[in-house]
Amino acid sequence: MDLVVTYGLNFAYSTATLGLIVLGLAVVFGLLGVMNMAHGEFVMLGAYSALMVQQAGLPFVMAIPLAVIVCGAFGWLMEWSVIRHLYRRPFDTFLATWGIAILMRKGVEVTFGREYQSIDQSLPGTVRLFGIDYPAYRLVLMAVIVAMFVGLLVWYQRSNTGARIKAMVQNPELAAAVGINTARLSRATFITGVSIAGLAGVLLAPLVRVEPYMGLDYLLSSFFILVVGGLGTIEGLLTGSSIIGGADVVISAVFDKTAGYLGVLAISILFLWLRPDGIFSRR
């Protein structure tokens, strides 16, 4: 029974963290059509923001506004200089953002070095839950992610800004004709997406090794989830996260982490072949 509870909590943790990681990419790719290959690097910037806060001796929570500011500033510069010229041209954004990602990795490598860094957990220890001891930080992280998803979904469905974004996505020309500033709205949406990626980096930093190339794994996982779940819907994002996260947890437990990664890759290839639009897709 304890083993079932442990696997169940690990599945919930994996699904929640993967959903958080892919959320920023889903916003940028699903709504703007921008294939942001630098998504993982914004996660990395968030993790290094946590490292800078730790090295400065400040409370861990200060890393959240720092990451939002840093990623928001980089995102604004990236959108203003490159992305705004390439909207709705996925292959061009693929090439452009891949080059930017390389520059970001090298910049962090020059600044902080290539060695692995670790972040101290602000909530060490475990909590007794369903008869087992489970890391307290993981439980808090899952609760925070659920609250974020609920808050973002309610805002998107009910706010005026959310309605403008929907109009821009469905028909950009008509949205501009009725007075919506699509350029400013696209920029704000892009900045929001990369800032969410930075926030994910902060929250995951105490649980992972922080190094310049950490974003590559997160980028691949994000695209795997979007391939399986589909673009443009919260249902697709959550379903993709559950399938990819669950497969990784189960296969890694039975075999090893490498087998888990290969299993996830095989599932993604199968979906690309049999259901290229994913399980859910915005029509």
C-alpha cells in the first residue's frame, strides 16, 4: 500500500511540475504560433535567479520577483528585436530562437561557469501523508502549481484581456480592425509566457542541478507534452503532462531513468504518426 501511495504522489508531482514547465511554452506557441526554442533557457534563467538570491544571502522568495524581472526584460528585448517580425512563421521562429538559446547558454556559462550548482530548500524535511513520509517542499510546490493553473484559467476565461487574446488568436486582422492593439497584446503575451518559464525555474531550482545546459531537457519535455496533449487548450496541457509524467515515473521505476526517457520518446513519436494534432487541439 505504501508503494502505491508513493507512486501516486510521484505521479502527481511529475504531472504538476511538467505542467508548470510547459505552461509558458503553451502560451507562446499555442497562442502566438512562436516555436520558442529558448523556452528551456528561460527556465534556466529562473533557476540562476534563485542561485543569485542564495549567494546574496536573501530569502528564497525574493528569487520570484527577480526571475520575473530578468525573464520579462529578456523576453521584451527578444520580442522587440526578433520575434515581432516573425509571428505566424513557426519555422523562422524555430531558427531564430534556437540561435538566441545558444547565446543565452553561453552567456550564463561565461558568467557562472559550467559546474553544477545546488539551491538549498526553503522547506526541508518531510510530512506524514497517507502513511508515508513525503518531502514537504514537493507537496507545497504541487499546491502552488494547482493554484496557479486555477488562477490563470479563471483570468483567461473571465477577464477583458483574455477576451482580447482570444479575438487576436482567432482573427488578428479583425481584432486590429475593431481597435485591439495586437502588437502590444502579442508582446505582453510573449513576455508573460517566458516569465512563467522563469517562475518554473525558480520553483524547481531546489530540486534539480542548476547548470547552463539544464534547459535542453525541459525544452524536449515541453514539446513532448504538446505533441501528446495538443495545442491551445488547458485540457491538452494537463492530459499531455499526465501521460508523459506517468509514463516516465512508471518506466523509470521498473527499469531506469534512461528507459523512462526512451519510453516517453516512443510515445511522442507514436502520437506524431497516428494523431499529429494531439488528444485535444484548439480548432
